Amino acid sequence: MIACLRYILSMWCCTVYHSARLVLAGLRGVPFVPGGIHDQVPRDYGQALIRWNRLDIRAEGLEQILGGAPCVYVSNHLSWFDIPALLAVLPGSLRFVAKQELMRVPLFGAALRTGGHIAVDRRNLASAVAAYESAGGTIRSGRCAVVFVEGTRSRDGRLQAFKKGPFVLAIVAQVPVIPVVVVGSFHVLPRGSIWPRPGTIVVRVGQPISTLGMLYEDRDRLSAQCRAAMVGLGAIA
């Protein structure tokens, strides 16, 4: 019961506080600067949620990537806690690819827009692909996209079918795809639960997969290569 109350309270307090910080920065016209408030607030948000809920977190493989260079992080999705875990440990100016509906959430949606996160309407394939293509410019300008490649949380802890959009985004931007596997979050808070359990979340980062010279037609090959890398990192197929 205490863990559930702590989880709900942390969600409410951290989301309101950190969203307000970003919205106020937007109202003041604070420009984007690498490492500035647009990068620091999401990282603070992730670390605060991990700390409030008394979870342990560990990152593996960060030495394989160039810290902060533009890329598309492609991750599995086991639990809501994947979001703060990735925010807490991944380097770079992180921008999540989020469902269009989240942009309409009061205050939180405004913070997402201010922070430059990428909205995708997953119910409309043509619109989603167009959003990924237009986001290529955002990535080339120095940001790193974070995408849950399955599109939604797993119900059984196994990898689901991959969406094509993340690979289109990486090819359009001509930046590396970096496979990421989150382990342990399904135990902490599986889909549909509001009762977090104590545990350790491990974020495993694989070797970058170059997209230089790839075309739109190469997206399936890139997807297969990324899936194989994620299984090698411990994702359950």
C-alpha cells in the first residue's frame, strides 16, 4: 500500500513540478542549448522518479557510444518505469517519440511541446511516417530520439513486432540506430499494475548501427539487424 501511494504521489508531484519548469522556460523564451534546461529537466525528472520509488538502476555498455552524438535510441518497452530509467542514464539531448494524445494532457503536454519531443499519431500510418520524416531535421540539429520500437508496453515481457517509423527516422536523419534493452522493469511494474515492487532496472546499450548511405527501402533490413542486436542484449523474443 505504501509503495502504491509513493508511486502515485511521485508521479503527480514530479510531473507537475518538472513540467512547470519547462513551460516557464518556454514562456521566458529560453533557447535550446545542449546541456541546458531543455535537457536537464527531463533528466532530473527521470532521476527523481527512480529515487522516490526507491529503485536501483544500472547502465551497461555506455562506453560503446559517443556521449551525446545525434542518434536514434531504439528500446524495448516493458513498464512505465522504462521512461525514467532511460532519461536517467542515456547521454545526449534526449527527445522521446510520444503518442499524439499526450500532447493534449494539461501542463504535461505543453512541457512536451516546449521540450521539442516528437508527437506521432499512431492511428494514422501516413501521418506517423510523415512525422518521423519531419523529425529528421530535429535529430540532425543535435538531438537524440528515444523510441519504444514496439509502440506499446509488452504484456508478457517478450519483444513484440517492431514499428517501421524509428528506422525511417534514422535513415532520413542519417544517424546511427543504437539498440537499447531495459531489463528488470517488468518485475518492478508490469503493464496494468499500480503496485511497484522493489528491484533493479538495468539499461543495456548495444553498439551503434550505421545508417550512412541507407535508403527508405533499407528500413526492414535495419529493423532486422536491430532486433537481432536487442535479442543479443537480453531481450526475450
